[in-house]
Amino acid sequence: MKKLMYIGLSVIACSAIANISMANELEEVIVTSSLIDASANEISNPLHIVNGESISRDAAQSIGSLIDGLAGVSSSDFGAAVGQPVIRGLSGSRVKVLNNGKVVRDISSLGPDHSNEIDLGHLEQIEIVRGPSSLLYANGAIGGIVNIVDNTIAKQDIESFKFNVGAGYEDGNSGKTGNASFAENIGGINVSSSVQYSNLGNYAIPEGAVTEEHEGEEHEGEEHDHDANTLENSDFAKTGFKLGLSKVEDWGYVGLSYADSSSTYGIPFHGEHHDHCEEHPDDCEVPVGGGDPVLKEGIEEEEEEEEERIFSTTDSKTVNFEGSYNFNSSFVNSAEYYIRDTEYVLAEQHAEEEHPEEEEEHDEGTVFRNDSLELGLNLDIGNDQKIAFNVSEEEFSIDGKEKFLELTVSDELMLGYFLSHDLSFAHFDFGIRHDQIERKSVAGNYDDNLTSFSTALSRELSDNLNVNFGVSSVQKAPSAMELFVNGPHLATQRFEKGNATLSPEKANNIDLSFNTAIAGFDANLSLYKNSISNYIYQYDTEDKDEETGLVISEYRQQDAIFKGYELEISRSIALKNGNLAVSLARDYVDAQFKQGGYIPRSVPARNILNLNYKANNGLDLLVSIKDVQKQSKVAADEDDHEDDTGTENDDPHDHGETPTDGFQWVNLSLSKEIKTSDTEVLKVSFFAKNLLNKVARNHSSFVKEEVPLPGRNIGIKANYSF
């Protein structure tokens, strides 16, 4: 694999030189970084496209929470810094996060307490995608992909100097944010750069959001000094820097970028508490009438060690070299290529609460690393056809206190073919890819060949009605975590054990959608059924690890079915001084194992109402109301349900889930654009998140009880550009 990568690097480097030498021989070709290319119809059925301007004036959030208000899309949170995207009930390694069409190589798949490494500086838009195009950009994306699009490498010449500077404040976490960016063409070279900064304290929570039983182990007569107005250890700080250079000519473009981001965030819950009665059962007894064990009379509990702050620091460095070359030949129209190198480090550390200045000196922690190198080549062979080639090498390693995964090296090779074509009766999209995946570890080896395909037909039945029908079969290899993990994973309060004999997941999906416009209303309805063979999940056994006392949780497989819908009705109303857009959406997912029982942490049904008023004078008001319904379809002991034959399962399984109450979440944003000259603009934005200050818990979160969602957060941002 390494030899193949070196050969590919050489080929791409030679291609770049050829680009420059043939600059005057070919006509101009315009290429965009986005998956959405209006001139080529590269993608079928994006779920959503979110413009960068609306994100830049919002609160500083994780990628999951930024898109959580979209139909069919939600977030699995672990405090303010962590929000992993969930698409149609699927998350983790089943949803790929991309930057400009390239997979973000971090360690978010190794645990729910690890953030997606995303820098939102110089952002143009966020795309949430399903269908054939998801096969082009990522393997195993059973749920879909989330693509972060920026313009760090300009693919068209920058026409004029652009500069933007902004700052913001949030009262819900005493947070400060800042950003700056510029773009200019200097001597024929496009130069783009951006910096991002955020420093957020512990976030506010509504009264009663953290109940006494979840504040920590307490004993009779003890007082607890927990601040009921904030969630301890939920702070978050992040800085990011990006620089891009590009050269655009008639033959295409070639560009180079460097991105460096770092963060520090508290882990608001970590399963490291050891109860005295668990460690010393002989010192305790069960009270008369039952209940939890208590200390015997005359025995004093050991003096507690000074409380520790548990936090993570991350450092990510990415170098990206890419370009496009227009051949205009009879066989190949154009070629897009890239090389991407990423070094990512996350250190989970411990420090005494009363001495935070000792954080950097505290050596008791765990260091996660992901070093990756990836190259890709996409050939446009005409008639809306593409051939794609991708090869990558990724190395995971963990050292230190919580070493639950040995060094694992993953090699992946992909060859794909993609077609978009207008037939006499419908528009036809088709994609097929073959992946060769190998994972090596001292715990075992995994080697498999996977083939996935996706096809879609869309037709305009009338002037006001479009229909789209899609069928796909996508295979996903088990992750390194699922195969080889073996050790205490304190964030999930489990001693996790992988299974090196796991088979690939295979998701057979049917999707039917309708788009119509009637009497001034636009309506979109999507229905889907996703049957997943060999669905991988964690099985909590009845055994506990002797050393840690944690429940032993094993990765196992059985067939699962995800089915649901998204319905959205909207209308635009012209008013005297502006325009009012109203939309009402509902999404629903039913996720069950085929033999019976609900899948753990299934997302609940939601209703989403948006009111957006845009005045002619530049005023923009958005009110969003999200009604999250109670989730009572919880994973339970498998003995509590029967399979399709009417007999009880003999495989006991208890995920320890409890129902989660519903809640209403109201967000508001108000922005005003003020032109100070023909080229200078000042934008002032006011926002309020969870305006009603509701107690809210995310059922898809591993720590929904201990880590509630933030309370009311009011903030202001200002951006000045010229």
C-alpha cells in the first residue's frame, strides 16, 4: 500500500508540473469545490444546504448542534464541544464528516466524548447529502455525509480584495468569539486566509436540570457545593488558522492549503468515580427493606481525593494539495486530484480543580493519535460520467492511562464509477464503488473487499410535482474500535471488548420522495426504509471487569431496520416592506432490531417550525421552534420482548436505557446589515438559544442524564467587511 501511495504522489506531482507547462494550450474550465455543481448535476437529492452567512452569525457550537434543527438531521452531544451528526437515526462511523469533499481524519469514531475536528473559518456552506454522490466521496456512509465547504483554495480568480473581521459575546457561557479573514489576488496568485477564536466558559443550565442523584455520590449529612446554574467542566476554547494559495489558468487550477486548529474542552461527565461500597463491600450492608448498600455503623469512609478536572486538548494540522486539469480530449475531459496529509492528536488529561495552572504539568492521562495520508483522482470521461480512484493510509494509536485500543493501521483502496444521465422518461443517477480495506493490529487483522452501489430515478410528473425513487446497497467495514477495542472506556462507563470476527454491515435502502407546489405552498415528503444486515452494536453483559468494576460491553451484530419519513410544508408571503417565509417540518425514525427490540439511543420524533422575515431594509428575523417528543421506545432487556416466532429470546441484553421526556426548544436570531459605503458593510446579529430556558435531554447522548443540553444563551455578534 505504501508503494502505491508513493507512486500516486509522484503521478500527481508530475501532473501539476504538466498543468503549468501547458497553460496556454487549453480553454478555461471553471471548477467548484462543492459537491453541488450546478453545471454538472453531480449530486442527487441533498437533504439540506446551509449557507455560511447564517452560520457565521449564530452561537459558537459543534457541527452537530449547528445542523440539529434540520429535518432528518440531529446531534449526539457530550457537552458544548462535542456534537456528532446523526442522519436518519444513524451516527458514528456511519456518517462521514467531510471538508471540501475529503474525509476529516480525526478520532471522533473512537468515542462519543470526542469532537469532530471542524474549523468553520472562511465557510461558504454546509451540505448534508444522501444518494449516489455520497458513494463518490466516502465509503461506508450508510447514513450520509456532512460536507463543510470553504474557499481556502480558490478555484476561480479572486476579483477584488476582501477583508472581514468579527467579534461576539455569549452570556450563557460568558463566551467570547472572534474571527478575521481576507482574500486577494497577488501577482496572479490567489491568497486566502482566516483565523477563528472562541473561549466559552461553563454553560448555563436551567434550574433542576441536574438532579441530586446525578450531581455525584453524596452521603447523608453532606452538603454539595454544586452550582445549579451552570454545568461543571463544560467549558470550551478553540483557535483555528487556515491559509490557501492557488493559481488559476485556462487549463484549470492548482492549489495548496494549510490548516492548524487546537482546542481545550472540559469533559462534563467521566465514569471514574468509585463508590466506597463497591471497592470495599465488607464495610457495607443493605438497609432493612432494601436499597443501595450503606456503610456499617462505626466505619468511616476514606477521605476523598481532591476532585479532578478532566479535560481534552486537541491539535490538528492538515496540508492539502489539489488541482484540476482540463484535457479536452476524446477520452478524458478533465481530471481532479488531491493529496491530503493530516496529523491529529487528542490528549485527555487530569488536573486538580483547585490548581488549574498545573494542567499542562499533569502527566496522568491518555493520548490519542491519528496520522493519515490520502490521495484521490477523479476523471471526467464525458457524457456526465466519472471514474474515481482513492487510496489512504490511517494510523490510530493510544498511549497512557486509558489505552483501550492497540496501534491499528488501516489501508483503504477505492475504485468507483458514477453516471448522471437524462433518459427519455426520467433523469438517471448511478454510482458504484469497490473498496479494499485492511486493518492491522496486534489484536488481529481484518481484510475485506466491499462493493456498494446506489441508483436514483427522478421525473417531473407535472408542472407542480416531481418524484424521485432511489435504491442503494452500501457496505461498511467494521471500524478499528469495533474490531480491536479491549479496555476501560470511562466516558461510556464500560469495559469495551471488540470482536475481530465482525462482518461488514450491508444497508439496503429504498427512498421515495415527492416535491410539489400547490396554491402557493411548497411541500416535500421523503419516505425511506433502510434494512441493515449485521448491524454492529454494543452488548452489555451481566459481567463486570474485576479491576475496574465496569460493566463488560461487547460489540455484536444482528439485523436491524430503520424506517421513517421527513415532511416539510412551506410558504413564502410577500408583505409591504419585506417577505415572510413560513415552514413546518416533521421527522420520524423507527429503529428496531429485526428479531425485536429497539436500537439504543434512537432519535425521537420532532416537529420544527421556522418563521423567517426579511425586510427590504436589510433586517432579517428568524424564529425557530423545535418540538422534540418524548422517546419511550427504548432498548431494554431482550427477555422483555419476543421475536417474530412468538418465543422469547434467550440472549439477555440490557442497555440500561430509560425514556426521555420531550421538550420545546425556541431559538431566535435578528440581524441587520448596514452599508457604510459602496464596498463596506457592517452586520450586527443578536441571537437567543433555548429562549424559554427549558430543561432538555438528548436521548441519543450517552450521558443524557448527567449532561443536559444548555439553558438560555443570549449573544451578539458584529462583522465588518470591505
